Amino acid sequence: MDHPDASKWNQRYREKTQTPGPCSVLQQQCHLLPETGIALDLACGLGGNSLFLAARNLEVQAWDISAVALARLQQQAAQPDLKISTEIRDLKALPPVPQSFDCIVVSYYLERSICPAIAASLKPGGVLFYQTFTAGKLSDKGPSNKEFLLENNELLHLFPGLEIRFYQENGRCGNLEAGDRDTAMLVAQKPLH
């Protein structure tokens, strides 16, 4: 039996014609990526982050609830022969297991209950790239349900055992016409010891 959210996401991805590029935090902070290793694109959607990571010689596991999105990602990864394996996965029921990944990317997905599992699934020295919508967003992009929106500075506190390498949350400060006003972005690293 399909997960209740699967049909909603399958329909949404059937309607999308283009694969998005990688999320902003990954593009802007890609110098913090490991040179080799295993990466997880968690709740990957159509896989813009997966394709970006695989093009940088990382072995990518791409997980999502949508079979439609994963099938399209597999087609795109096959042409340049990128190392991307896909898995249909209910992340709340099956979060990642400890010390499995050198890098994890989460963009536009928020399930607070699995944040401890995400942090634990990083290998020592592993890096987390996280970007999602905030409750104070200015546009109507993204969810309207507060359950799926970060509160002010909340992302700084969701992964307490990790060391912050980069953080950005512009909020409603300064010139509201400039900068990313809808999301919080984090890069954090698991200590080596």
C-alpha cells in the first residue's frame, strides 16, 4: 500500500517539466563538500542536489516518497553515468542509520522528529547542508502550514551535536528587496572525535 503522501507528490512531480538546480546553500558553499565519499540527498524530489553531488564524484543515495520523481532522476543520472542510487522511502518510518554518510543534503523538507537521526547518520567529519522555508518568509513560495516552517533561528538548534560552518537567515532585516528572505540555510559538520 502506498504512503498517503506518495500520490500527492507523484502528481506534483508529473506536472513539473524541469529538474531544478541544486539548492542555494549547496551552490554557495560547495567548497565545504568532501572530495569523495557517500552522500545522501534526503527527500530529494527530482534530484537537482543529487545530480550536483554526483557530478562532484560523490556516490549519491537519493531518497524520496515519490516513485515518479525517482524514476525521472534515474533517467537523468543514466545518461552521463552518474553514481546515483534511488530509494522510495518513508523518512519518518525509516530514517537514516548512524554513521552512514560523508555528506547529507536536505532542501525544502522539514520533519523535526528525524533531526537526531540525520545528525547521527553522519560519519565523523561528515557535513550537513540544510535549507528550508521559514515562518517569516516574504513570498508565498513553499508551505503555509506552520508545522513545515522554521521559526526564527530554529535551524541553529535542530542539530546540537554538530559544529556550525555556515548559517544564513536574512529574515526581515535591512533591504527586503535584496537577499534570500524565505529560507534559512545551514552547513554543519560532525566533530571528528
